[in-house]
Amino acid sequence: MWLKSVYFAAVKLTKEHGEHQYMAIITLLTDSGEADHYVAAIKAKILSTNPGVKIVDITHAIGSCDLAHAAFVLRSVFRDFPKGTTHLVGVHSTSNHDDAAIAVQIEDHYFVGADNGLFGLVSEKPHQHLVELNTPASTKTTFPEKDIFALAAAKLASNVNITTLGNPMPTFKKMIDRQMKASKKQIMGHVIRVDNYGNLITNITKQAFDILSHEKIYSIQFGGEKFRRIHTQYNQADEGECFLLFNSIGLLEIGIYKGNATELLGLSYDSMVTISFEE
């Protein structure tokens, strides 16, 4: 009964951080697509447990088992949500038999999903809490997003302490992401995402560029092309021309204004981009 009371109290529950108050939020990020019942079933389980929670779809169009894409999307957007938000991730959740079901707190956000390496790509900061979710020995499921993750996410959104959801773990699996390399004379990066517009998003950060380019002439090279200008808006390039800018998440982006850069420039995931500096 106490648990039921906690859940129904969540209809009016707000979490307070400083001067801001908001209703409990659960985001969903999956590779389930939109054509089947999977996403609706996950939401039904969450709402059956905590009818007062607000559910936000990040995307369900992640490629099947594409952990790199999922990590990029989650890393790019999770900080835009209020601290205390719970993020349920259902990508590549059933393929590895030794992947535990976990809940982890990072940067004051909660993440629930499989321990398959994805969460290690979301933030470079250390985790605050980490548990392997309690799962009855009799539970053998082909749908952990609904049967395990949804219940844990609903509890977290009901202000249940993460440490009560399972046994503590010292660490979780971490995939190794391709890193930008920087020196006084050069930044070497790679395309880490081709977005829906065909734009090429690299791992070259504005922070590194601003520091190294101070009072220096620079050139940006990729695919046999060389540019000496970085735009601040997409429409500063003419239609069909190439633009380079630092996007809303602080990464160098290359595109063709009203065109498809990956097709017209011949670049794709992992293509190299180099910025050279002259005194």
C-alpha cells in the first residue's frame, strides 16, 4: 500500500532544484521504431505504475542496435531536460546475455537500461550512484524495456531512492569513443554523425577551436576541400554552397545549404576533418 501511495502522490509530485519546480519526467530512447506495439507497451507499463508521470519521446528511430547513434543523441540532449529527469534507454537491450539491467545517476540525471556500454559514452563525469536492478530469478523476458526498465523508471520518477532499486555496482561497461586530437598547430577530428539533412557533425569542439585559433590564421580541410571561414548561421552560405559552423551542441558541422553534404562532398561517418593553424 505504501508503494501505491507513493505512485499516486506522484501525480502532484514536483522535484525542486534551486528555484525551479517541475513534474517528474521520463524520456524514452529506443530502436523499436514506430510501426509496432513496443513503444506503446513501455508507456503503458510506466503509466500503470505511475499515472502522473510526464513521458517525452526523444526518438525511436535509432538504427537497430546502433549504440553509437543512441549515445550521440542522448549525450546531445539529456542536459536540456531538468535535473532529476529519468531517461529510459532501450537500444540493443537483449543481444548480450551478460548485460545487466542497471540504473545509474550521472550529472543529477537518472538512466535506466542495459549495461551494454552506451551509458559510458553519455558523459565523461563520474557516476553518482549505480545499481544492478532487482529482477526476480523467475523473470525471463524478451522485452526488458517493458518488464524491467519501465518499472524502475517509474519508481525513480516517483522519487524512490535509486539505492533501493538493486545492489550497488562499482562500475559499468564503457565503450571507447573516437577522440579529437589537438596540438598548437592542428586539430584532427572525425565525422561522428551524419544527420537527417545530410550534414556532417564532427567531434571537433568550439572550445578547443576558440583556444587554439586565437590570433592565428586557420584552414579547414576534408575530402580534398579547403576552407578558411567558419559561419555562424546556416543561411550565410548561398544555396548549394558549403557551410561550416559550430552547432547548438558546440561541435563543428559541415553541410551544403539546401543540399546533402554526405552525397555532394563524398564524406560519411568516420571521415577525417583537419584544422591547421599558422602563426
